[in-house]
Amino acid sequence: MGTASLSAIWRRLKPTALALIVPLLLLAFWQVATTQRWTLLIPTPGQVAEYMGDFAWGGIYDDAYSATLTTHLLASMSRVYGGFALAALFALPLGVLIGRLPTARMVLDPFLQLMRPIPVTAWLPLSMILFGLGAKSAFSLVCLGAFYPILLNTVFGVRSVDPKLFEAASMLGCKGNAQFFKVVLPAATPSIFTGLRLGLGLAWFVIVVGEMTGVPQGLGAVIMDARTLSRTDLVICGMIVIGVAGFLSDRVVVAIGNRLLRWSPTHHG
Amino acid sequence: MAEATIPIVEIKGVSKVFKLQDQTINALAGANLTIAKGEFICLIGASGCGKSTLLRIMAGFEQPTSGGALMWGKPIEGPEPSRGMVFQDYALFPWLSVRDNIGFGPISRGLSRGEVKATVDKFIDLVGLQKFANAYPHQLSGGMKQRVAIARVLANDAELVLMDEPFGALDAMTRERLQDELLDIWQRTGLTVVFVTHSIEEAIFLAGRVVVMTPGPGRIESDNAVTIPRPRDVASPEFNAVRRVLGAKLHSHHGKKAA
């Protein structure tokens, strides 16, 4: 009985234990590299951990960044989720349009494919001219980053509905426009969901660029300021917070997806 | 006119030509077929003989290039709930539970919630899926999925059930059981069934009439009544005699080509 419950505990912990192997190896390598002085410009994990404590709660260095983590995190989150929501607002209807209407596809698809390879970073100067220094520019860049994955996956989802399902629906008495809500949208939800998940990930991914627009607060702004001040410990703290926040936000999305897409054999994350 | 005098389905000189880029394919050439209410008909033939095309024309998914397809004397112009198709690959709605797949037609027809529930319960019972009512299609075996597809069509009051190699993807045991269940449902409900298959044995086991079709261009080779009393024993001498006759008709086409 003792061994049975032990193996039950192991089954519960196994995924976490396996997931921790690579981060712990990286941490160990970082520790060795910095204490062996292979590089002098990167602080040790201990120094970063100490600084993270100060960044979060203060009481150690008490400089301009002490106890400001929550402020910066909230500022970045508002841009990430705001920009993401704005992107979804444009990309979902546009994707449905391009996916279902051949004319819309012929008009819009070449243009969008042309714009897509242009990196968000390249838009930075124009965005600052168009929207000025500050939050609006940051919003627009994050929005742009999240836009394409949502759009492309929505187009793919509404286009790749099994034609047999339309036949099945029409022989069951569901015809014409009613099929959009009864067949196209539900059939496209897994792809649309994948697009939203990728879009949110990219919103986090481009937050540093988005906050190079002269906003005073935000994790990206902190990282850029810390770089000019040669505060590598602060840079690493900012990176870790973005990583963790992006990861947690993705976990929430995956949990929602697992609930919403119980029916889909390919969506059990 | 009394219903008995008008056939449920009439196929009059139906041809179907598909154009693929610069190729034209004569899928069906001058097919004639009359089906009376309550018949069980199997269409059988090699691939390319037009049996699926003929079935899809009866369903209203395809329009004939020439000739006429009629149901109760009126031209078939598009898919209708009175003609239900059972696809080989099920075509269930993967996002709906068994219950909601069967309820899809009744809901589309605008039945009240109570009527939908009563209808769904009745047909879930008919196909024996009570325990799986809330399961999603991906959780079901192939045989169970096909039961849902049959129930979905019946729940919609289909008079004519069109089946396109419905048991082709199932293992032998499941196929035999579903054949028995289908015959049982057909005998109890008085449905008209048109069943496409490439198995001679399946055709003779199920059908009152076996329509043999040959490819290139697809045409109806012969229309054969099967009079063996039911339940039919696939190992009996009568069964084998019919199998031999139909097998010869089915393969005569290949024979001609080889010679």
C-alpha cells in the first residue's frame, strides 16, 4: 500500500519534475559560468534573485526600481491584453470574411501577405510618428504583433470545414446563412482558438518593442532603461517576469480551451 | 392519384458529366431506375461505375447533366430532410454530442424543446446508444458513429435513406451486426433504403433488388430481384447461386476489357 501511494504521488509529480530538468540545468550552467568568471558582465543567479526581491518588495537597494514590479507588470499587462483584444476585434471578422468570400480573399489576401513579413520592430518609427510617443504607439505595435496569427488561423479554420458537413447540415434542414452559425463557426473554433493562443503569446513577445515608444512604465520600458544604465540584473529580472507572466497567461488560455473544446480530439493540452 | 401508383423515386435517363480542367468524365450515362416505397435496393459495382453519383443525385447534392430525378413525381432540386444520407465517413458534427447530433435535424425543423427531446430519446433507444448519449463522436467506435448517423437521419423523418458504403470502414463483426440492425429497422419502419456497396455478399444479404452497375461510362448493367426469404443465410446454396450469377454480371465488364 505504501508503494502504491508512492507511485501515485510520483505520477502526480512526474510532469512537473520532468519540466523542471532543463530550467534547472540552465540555472546550474549560469551559476557555474558566473562564479567561474567565464563572464564578468552577467550577475550570478543569487544576485539576480536578491535583486528580484528588491524589484518586487523593495527594502534592499531602495533605488528608483525598488518595489515597482507590480506597477510595471500591470502596465505591460494592460498593453498586452488591450492590444490583443484590439487585434482579435479586427482579425476575427476579417478572417471570416477572407475565408468565406472569394472576392474579399482576392482583394485583401495579397495585401496582407505583403504586409505580414514586415517585423513589428520596423513599424516602430512610423508608429511613433502616427500615434505619438507613449501608450497609443505601444498598443498599436502589440496589436500588430497579435493580428496575423489570429487572422491566418481564422481564415484557415473557416476555409477548411469538411464539405460533407455542409451536405449533412443541408439534408437535415439547415441551409444557407444558418449554416454559418451552425456549421462554419463551430467547425472553425479549434483553429480560431489556436490563433488566439498564438496571438496572445506574440503580444507578450513584442511587448519590449511596444514599450520602446517612450512609455515610462512597463516591463519592456524597464528593460530598455536598465540596458542604457548597464543594469544587467534588472534586465534579467524583467526577462524573467515577462517569461513567467506569458507562461501563466498561456496556461489560463489552454485551460479555457480544454473546457471549450472537449469535443476536439486534438485539443487536450 | 394514390401513393402506391407513384414510385417514391424515379430516375429517367439520367446522365452526369463532370468537367475537371480539360478532362470530361462520364460518371453516369442514361440511367433508368424506379424505386417503390418500402424497397431495399443495393447499388453495386466497381469504383467509377457511377453508383455514388447516382446516390448523390437522389440526395439532391448533385444535379443530373441530362435526364430527370424525381421523388413522388416531383423533381429533386436539392437536399431535403425527407431524403437522408448516411456517409461512409459518418460526417457527424464533431462538436456536438450524440444527443445533439441526433437532435440537429429536429431543432432545424423548429420543433419545441420537448418534442426534440422525445424524438432524440426515441432514436437513441432505437440504435441502442443510451449509455453514450452525452459522448462526443471522437469518443465512439466506427460502428457507434454509424449508428448515430443512421439515427440522425431517421430522427428527421426521412422516408428515403441513402447509404454510401456505410459499413465499408467497419470490421467484419461490427458490419454483420449493423447489417442485422439495419434490416430490423427497415422491416419495422417501412423505410425505403438505397444502399451503395462494393460487396456482393452484403448486397445479396440486404437487398430486395440488386442493381449492378459497370464503369466507363457508368451505367446500369442489370436490375436483379433477390427472392431468398429472410433471414438470409450467407452459407446456403440459394445464396451462393445468386452470388455466382451476380458475380458473373459484375465481372463481365472486366472480362470484355481483358479480352
